[in-house]
Amino acid sequence: MNRLPKIISVFILLLGCHTFNAQETYYNEKPDSIAKIITIKGTVYTGSILSDDGKILTIESAEVGKIVIDKIDIKKIEYIKNTEQNADGFKLSLYEYGFAPTAFNLQKNQVSLQNHYFAYWVVEYGITDNISIDAGITYPLVMPIKFGLKSSVKLAEDLRLGVKANAYVTMDYYGLGSHTNNTSTIITPFSMGYNASGMLTIGDPSINLTVGGTYYNFDADLVASHIMGYALFLGGHKQFKDKLGLSMELLYLQDYTQTSLFSFGVLLKYFRSPTKVFTIGLETPTFPRVNAFSTHTATQYLVIPLPYVGFRKLF
């Protein structure tokens, strides 16, 4: 009888160790399930990505009119003809949330993304170390709200060190989209960091001028679609929802323009920190902000109040 409490104690200890190890294993397991390097040079695309059913899809090469893919259902590849630009191309759709499709469209001599969902595509499938475009410029892509990325560790450490008042720690993340007043494809940078209140912010250069010091007047539809992608990733993907303990409630979703610009608010609950409630807010010129963080009143932005302890758990 005297051994029973000791046996129970050992069992509880083992149970606790198992839970801890399971969490640690998840954050470090299957590094190949996330694309490490995706190279885009003209009409060539290589890399590996994670499908919606969790299988690893390896793309050996992709050229205009020709695509060689390993471990992927060919039915998911849709060959398209772009008559407007007189160029053949293909669209690779691997996952779809209904109104936020994951579509990748590669065309001659340029990289074009369908429906401005490049940011969402990257978040969902291929946060990569590098993406190279025709111009020869290499843009590092790192996202701390993702697992298994060694390149994100330094950024995470920088963020943990804290930020000076009203300063931002810039994140090397770039969305690709079309400029409002320009039909050509351009790079539209976004930045990410903690403000003086400890809130993690993702915004455009009009708010965070630390990104190259360049202001891009890109259209609101582009910004909205990027933010929708982030919100859907954070709360809508079952795989990450189960692991992170995040739940998403769509507070409101309103299409109030002909360009399908959505305004929405998302409430995220982090169950490992039950006293914390995170709010993602999209502010538009004609729609009230969800929270009163920014002094800017006419710019789309994304705010995620994220405690450092929660941030550390992602790594």
C-alpha cells in the first residue's frame, strides 16, 4: 500500500514528460514538410510544399506549358492561357478556404499571383528562406508565426529583447501584388514587430517606414486579402489550430465595396494562456477600427497582441 502513492507520482511524472516531449517534438518535427528553398527565376519553380491533407509535395520543376511534380494529384494542376499578356502559364491550386483561394500563377518573364493571395500562399504552404525573382534580387522570407524555420529564430530573439518606444522591429517579409496605378507587378513590403505596448503588429510601409523607407500606395484590396490570409491561417487551419490551441470566431465579415474588400474582426483565444485574448483588427477608411491601437485612421493594418511567453512557444 505504501508503494501506491509513489507509483502514482511516477505515473504523473511520466505523463507530464510525455506531454512536454510531444509539444517539443511538434515544433521540431518534419522540417521537410515546410518548403526550405523555393526559387523563382523566370519560368522555373522548384521546392517542396505541404498539401492540405498533410502530404509533402515535391515540385521538381515548372516551366511555362510544362510542369513536373512528384507526389501530387495532377487534377489539382490547371493549365491556363493568359491572352491579355499573350503568355502561357499555369495555376497551381492546392488549398481553398472558399473566398480565399490559394492560387499560384507563373507567366513568362514575370511572377504574377492570382487574386493577390501571394502572402496567404506563403503563409499556408511555403514560408521559405529565399525567393529569387528575375531581377536577381533575393528577398528573404521569414515568418515567426510558423514552425521549423531556423531563419526565423534570430527574428524571434530580436523581438524578445524588446523594442524602444514607438519603434518597430522590421520583419523581412514581402508580399507580391499589383500597384494601384501601375499594371506591372511590384514588390510591396510589409513589416512586423512589437510596439511600445508589447503588441505584435503587421502593417504596410505607410505605417512602418522602417521597411526600406519607401511608401507604396497599393490598393486596399491587396492589403485586405493579405490580412484575410493571415487571419485564416491563424485560426482557420485545423492542423495548426489543434497544435496551437487557437480558436477563431469571425465577429463580422462585410463586403462593402464592388472590389470585394472585406472588413472583418477576428477573436483569437489562446487556451494555454486563458487570460489572454488576442484581437486581429482591419481598419479601413470607411469602417471603424476594431481596436484603438494606431493613430492612423485610413490605413489597413493587422494588430496581434501576442505575449512573449506565447511567442516563445512557437520556437
